Amino acid sequence: MKDIKWIFVMYSLGAVLSMSAIGIGVGMRSILVVVLAIVALLLIMGNGFKTKARMRREGTL
């Protein structure tokens, strides 16, 4: 591993925080928090996968 791709570290931290928010929402019994956290998780992971695919196409990964 030569260098760290910091953008992927940020995406993974965002995904972990979203997953934690799902658990917190379940604990609070708040459907709104759970739904918002799931939407955030899908957006973050989707952007991460799109970024990875783009970087592979460009040869920068």
C-alpha cells in the first residue's frame, strides 16, 4: 500500500456514521431518523462506488 486515498477514508467514515445513526434511530424509536440515515448511507456508498469506478477508468486508483 503506497499511499492513502483520503477520499475513500472520508466515504467510509461517513458510511460508518450513517450505520451508527440507524442504530441510534432504532434505539430512539424514531422512524424519521432511521429513514434519513438509510438515505444518507445509500448516497454516501453510491458516491464512493462511483468515485472508485471513475478513478479506475482514469487509471488513478
